[in-house]
Amino acid sequence: MSKQKGLLYDSTMCVGCGECYNACKKQNKLKDTNSDFLKDHLSADTYTVVEQHGDLYARKMCMHCTKPTCASVCPVGAFEKSKEGAVIYDAEKCIGCRYCMQACPHQIPRYEWSSTNPRVRKCIMCHDRVAKGLPSACSEACPTGATKFGDMDELIAEARQRLKDSPDTYYQHIYGLEEAGGGNVLVLASVPFEKLGYTPNLPKEALPELTGRVMEKIPTIVAAGGVFLGSMHWLTKRKNQIAREKRDEQLKRNEH
């Protein structure tokens, strides 16, 4: 049985060169979206971004959750966790409900708003390459080793060792190891992760499991009302955010 693969991104080693961004575009045959990659944002044609925060850089992409919420809310099974570790997507199954976009704790999936046959788009960790024994395109292109591809158990061990060996260099936390149940993308940084734009205060438990246990313990009527109200709050908040993203993409297209 093959070991699960993943990515370790060390922002202290990132120089903001954009080679990961360019390699992802090339590998996935994505359109050019911004002449300055540091000002780009996740979209249907951009699966990973490099953000600048002062003199620090931070990559954003799908975190490839161990128990992905996008897969749990999808009514047609368009998302699944592959044996290699990536969360992959089947456009042929997708009905465009966009529940995945609203449920993702890391706010990653994007939608092809302008397409006549729209799909949800996100990083799939170069699933075809990985299945052939190759590394992800982004890790292969990284000139400094800031993005490293490998077996998850080895990446976890290496991340922990880096924190231990260089306590003055690193903020003592591995982002992605426990957030929302953990996943196959790990991040190291020199500052608290919210300062780099990563979603803070996520529960350690996978969201599908958390929801299921709450439902089991609460009487049906109360649960229905509570979950409904909580879901409406979350969905409304995400709906407004998605609407803003749609407007931003339209404005961006108009500029070009």
C-alpha cells in the first residue's frame, strides 16, 4: 500500500520568487490572471498564490484535509480523498451547488462564474503526477526548498525537527497538522499564522466528525433548529464572501 504524500511549506525559506505559482499555471494549463503574481488571488484560473506580508511571504492553496468537509457536504460525491493524499474533484459528477465553497474551513474552492459549463476549481496536488511517482510541480520548481514534497510521516517528522532545532526561527506550531482535523499540507512560519493570512482558531477535530457528534447528542428538534440557525449564519457569511469574490473577478476581467 502506498504511503500518503503531502507538502511542507516553510515560509522562512520562501523568497517570493513565484516559481511555484508559474509551475502550477503551466501544469494545470491555467490562464494568466495578473501581471504581478504577488497581487493575484485564488480563482478558477489560479490554484495557488504567494502573498506578501511585509518582508514575509505565504503560499495559499488547498490544504487537502484528512477528512475533507467539501467531500462530506457534496451531495453527489464530486470530491474524494485519494489514496495518495490529495482531495480530488470529478467535474462530471458536479451539479454546481457550491456547497463545497461554503463549507471549506480554509475558504479555498473557487467557481468558474463566467463559464457556460462552470466547474469548481482548486489545487489537486498534481494528482496525475503523484500517481506516477512524480513530485508536485510546485515543489519541483521551488529553487530554495521552501515547498517540499514527500511522504507525510517524513514531512511531519521534519517539521517537528525544524521547530526543535531552531526555536528562535520558528513560531512553535505546525499549521495544517491539526487544524480542522489536519491535512496533507503543512506550513511553518516565523510569526503567528494569522499574521500571514491563514485562517485562525479552527477546531482540531475534522468538521464532518464534529457535526456528526453534535447531532447525536442533541434532541432532534433542538438540533434541527440549532443546526439550521448556525448553518444559516455560516452560509450567509460565506455567500456574501463568494459574491464579493465574484465581483472582484469580474472587475479584474474588465481591467484586462
